[in-house]
Amino acid sequence: MRRPVLLAASVLAVIALGAVAMTAAAATSVSVTAGKPQELRFTLSKKTVSAGSVTFKVKNSGSVAHDFKINGKRTKLLKRGRTTTLTVTLKKGSYTYQCTVPGHAAAGMKGKLTVR
């Protein structure tokens, strides 16, 4: 009689641990819009994220090509209307993001992301 109860409790414990692990492993997602509302600006859906894996979903809504760089990783150059993703593992701290097209960051296409 004890065995079925112990087995059921064990199964529930494994399910609960799996759910916690899946939640912890899920990447934070940040939408990044380049070129809108101004051509040489980024708009991020979040400017503060939790440490760990962060996926940036980058869309170029501008009229010229842009890319997105953070923590030494960058997207490919995106033409108007194109979208891509960039996944980066970030530790606590502050990270500068920018467009690497010559002159774009200097014109304001950059910012800071806070990781807690």
C-alpha cells in the first residue's frame, strides 16, 4: 500500500522539478526595433532584464541597413523590413548596445541595458 503512494509522490516531485527547471532555463526575450520612430535610434521592449540567456528579436523598421551589437556579439546587417534574433548570455551589470554601421552609434543609435 505504501509503494503506490511513494511512487505517486516521486512522480509529482519529478514533474515539479522539471517545471522549475524549464522556467529557469527559459530565455528572456527583448524586442528591438531599429529605425523607428527615428532612423538612428533603437527602441527596446525592456531596458532591464534578469541575468542569463537573453534573446533579442531585432527588426529593422528604418529605411537604411542596421545591425545590433551587444557584449561582443552582433546580428547580420539587416535591410529594411528584415528581422533576426540574437541570443546572448549576460551576467549582472550594464551593457552597451549599438549599431555598428559607421556613424550610426555616434549619431545616437546606442544605449545601455541593465542586467540584474
